[in-house]
Amino acid sequence: MLKENERIEDLQYKGLKIIQSENGYRFTTDAVLLANFVRGAKGKKVVDIGCGSGIVSILIAAKQQPSLVVGVEIQPEVADMAARSVEMNGLSDTVTVVCSDVREWAKGTDGTYDVVVVNPPYRKVGSGFSQEADTLAISRHEVTLTLEDVFSAAKKALKFGGSMYLVHQAERLAEAFALGDKYGLQGKELCPVCPREGEPPNVFLARFVKGGKVGLKWLAPIVVFDREGNYTVTVKKLYGESFAD
């Protein structure tokens, strides 16, 4: 099940585990928060755009019992790792990992999905610290997938009334909502994520609805770390539960 420089990590929920690369990109708390932000996926068809290690797909499949989760990942070695994690957790009947460019994959979807989830690369090419490893660069920078590509793909994949759940940097909030307007995905819920109590948000969680009416609901901020640098009770709870619980 494991290849060179890989290890298995416990996801702290009903015995779920995931394969992680010791040298490549590793999932963060943002991915866990996103998976737990999703609601209404039971019995539905879900697509995880840029699924990476498969963490979001696996958690949604285990916690919400959708009829199908398709994880789309452009990097063959990363897609293979995600597929092995799915198999290891006995979720192959629900989760399928597809190695493809999301921009091409979305062309054949024809509005058949109920839910889109996406934890995309946060940084534009040329911004932030340049990663040497290709897998890190693709995961963290918009090398193969821009934020506009995400909204374009979601518009194609979603049914009318379907929801897209997004996690992204707070500094790109205005850009995300402008793209939502452009592609007919109305922002309906917004949850700020703050590193510590009293600090401004550095990340946001948002739900967009295809064809939704104007009207945004603000949710209470999530604070990730306490003063001692440990996860807050809220975040610890989310590792074991979901917003739907």
C-alpha cells in the first residue's frame, strides 16, 4: 500500500487513515474545515476539484454518506496516492479518483452534480515563496488551476440549485465573490477562519449556489488555535464531527 517516502496518518475519525508523502504536499487544517463545512451531501453526487491526497473526499464519504464522490486530480502520483487511501479505508464503492485536468473533465459533466467542494491552490503564480518540487508548486500555486478555472468548472458540473463549498485565503475573498457573480454562483454563506482569538481572519469558508438568489448569511468565525498554540475545542470537535451533525 505504501511507496517510498510515504506514511499512513490517523484522521482521528472512526478509524479512517490517509497516505501522506513525507516530501510532497500534506493536507492542512483548512481541508478538514472544508470537509466539515459541507452539508446536505447525503445520497447526493459530489465532486472534489483538485482532490490532492483525497482527504476531503474521504471525510465527506465517511461522514455524510453521499451516493458518489468523484475526486479530480491532475497529478498522476498524487491521484494514485489518493486512490490507495480510498481503497485502504474501504470506500471504493463510493469514492472514485480521476486523474485529469479539471478544465477538461468539467466539459463532459453537463450539470449532473449536486455538490462541488474545492480547496484550490491559494497563491497566484509568481506570488509568495516559490516551491522547488513540482507537486508542491502545483498544490500551492495556480500553475494548472486558477480561481476562475474553479468557478468555470463548478458552473459546468453543478445542477441548478447545487452548492459549491470553497476554502481560500481571506485576501482573495472579493475576487471569489466577483467570480461567483460572473459564473452565476451566488454567495450564500460565509465563515471567517481566524488563527487565534482577536486576530483577523486569514482564511474563509464559503458556500455558493448555482442560480441562487441574492442574500448572504454570515456564520460565526472559527478560531483555530488557543493562546497556548493548541487546537481550540471547536476545531477538535470538527475533526470528529461535521456541521451536519
